[in-house]
Amino acid sequence: MTRLPTDPAANLSALIRCVSVTPAEGGALTALQAMLEPMGFSVERPVFRQEGTPDVENMLAVRGTRGPHLAFNGHTDVVPPGDEGDWRHPPFSAAVEDGEMFGRGAVDMKGGIACFVAALARLVEKGALEEGRVSLLITGDEEGVAINGTVKLLAHAAERGHRFDACLVGEPTNPDALGDIIKIGRRGSLSGLVTITGAQGHVAYPHRARNPMRVLPAVMEALQGVPLDEGTADFQPSNLEWTSVDTGNRAANVIAARVSAAFNVRFNDVWTGETLRAEIERRLAASVAQADGFTVGVEWKEPVADAFLTAEGPLTRALAGAVEEETGRRPELSTSGGTSDARFVKDFCPVVEFGLVGRTMHMANERVALSDLESLTRVYETFIARWFAANA
């Protein structure tokens, strides 16, 4: 009899050893497929493409043909490890020291996938997963541009007739201890590039040029000076942050003809992507009126994600109950933090997020306590059983 992948540490070790720096598959989906097929999952690995972006391999794994349908969403791609000299152990070695496993992706988010697979395996061994359907939607594009990943994988699944009743995203949601936070929503994300155009000239003869850098502070103030909102009962205030400024000019004696400044807005449910774009364009138009001789334009970047909030129901109750039962902690239901691929899932079914402690994600020496892997596996196992019982 084939041994099922019931050990989350062994699952994670196999995944970490795959060098799947975004958007490379690196063997991670192959390793995951080998874990899932002995449990009766049928596996597809579609590759999605879009001009100007790298091809991305994804996975849709499905078990069961009828009954309530629970999905799990995650990603096997990881951010680059940075300078390997900053690591105590090689970043793709899955070394264990003092009860912790080191490796890029340990918590973000190969660890969550490893635990969910182990939870499924334990339920299969018990014969407790015979009714209902379970799907895993795994991408290699979450840490990248998020164009050829989950958003297209969901459409791919829908085209094949799959309809999901609920989804759990295994991102690392806990700031300090397992059981701190369940994410029930996220703020939206909107990115843009403002370009101010003047006239190039010699720095010794500024009267013959129009320096766009002189106008930039006023344009920035127009967008950022007045708060977008004060927040809501469920979300913190929206915030616009400037992320880069560039003239493309490398000469010390030249006034550049144009300057571009990139920004990102994390916004709450006061706004939609459409209404927020209109507000920013209105503020830019007002700033142009005070910038005689200059033009100011904005280029919007994709993708745009609206804010969302998952209402209390069987999904949130099953997860919160499982967390409290297995950790002894009553989790906070939160909308804090950045974005995740839950922003795409929410268009198909209710979605919540719960995973490991994220203190070391994206850092050198990213690591996870082996005890947390076991605890999260038990949470997932209890959650799956509770959710199917509530939806029988």
C-alpha cells in the first residue's frame, strides 16, 4: 500500500528543496502531484500565457464528483532568497535546527500547502473524506505579476464545470502565534504611474527649460495631502503611497523633459477600483491647473483588486471553531494586511485565509516551527471535517 503524505514536515521538506523562485515551477508541482495522486486526486497542470509576461504552470487537483465542494488555494512560487551568505542554512535545503525548518517558502507558503495535504491524507486514511469534493488550486504566479496564475486558473476550472462552495487560502495570516488571526477580507489594490512632462534643457540655462521636478511635489501633495477616507467599521483607512520616482536622466548637467512617479493605493470598501481612479484623476486635473506649461497624465497598471469582506457563515464558523479547538486561542477576524490571491477567489465563492505565523516571510532565514506545522495540520483536518458536516 502506498504511504500517504500524512507528515507535514516531510511534505514541506520536499517542497522547499524545489527551487521554484517565481515564476519557475522548479519541480514543486511535480512533488505536490506525487503527494495527491495516491489519495485519488486527478491532476491538471495548465500553463497560462500572456504577451509581455512569463509563462506560468499551475495545478488544478480534484477529488470527488458530487456533494459540497471545498477548495484550497495557494502558491508554490517563492521570492528570491537574496544573498545566500545571510542564511544560516542554504535557502533550499530544508535544514532543521532547534525544532525549526529553514528554507525559502517555509511559511510563505509551501508550509500551508504541506499542512493541508497532510490533513487530507489523515482524513483519507480514516475514511472520513468519502463524501463531497475537494480541489486544490495552486499557482506559480502569486509572488510575481499575478496575471497567469490564480485568476486564469479559476476561469479554467469554471470552464470545466467546477463550482466551489467555499475556499480556504493558506497564506501566513498569524503575526505572532498560530491562532491569532483569520483573514475574512482584504483591502483593494490599485497601482498607477504619474508622468509630468515639461521641456528638456541645460541646467545652466533653466529659463530655457521647464523642469518637471519642480512640479512633482505639488502633484504628489494633490494625491496624498488629503486623506482618501477615515476607514470603516471593517477596514482601516485607504492609503496612497509613492513607491518610485524616475527621470530616466543620467546626466548631471541636463534638466529632464519628464519625470514619472509610481504609486500604489490600498483601499477599503468606500471605493471601487473605478471610483478610486476617478477620484485620483480629479485630483490630478486640479493639480494640472496650477502647473502652467506642463502636462500631467496617469497610466493605470493591472491587475486591479477591489476590497472584499466575507460574511459570517458556515465557512467562518467552521474555521474559527477549528482554530480554537486545536490551539486554544479565539482568532481575531481581520481585514488587515496586504493583498493575496483571495482577491480573485472572492468572485467565485466565499473565501477566508488562515495559515502559519508570518514573522520571517520574505526574510533571510525564513523558517517555521515543526510544532506549528503539526498544529496547523490538525486545524486544517478539524476545519475540513467541520465544514463538510455543516454542509452535508
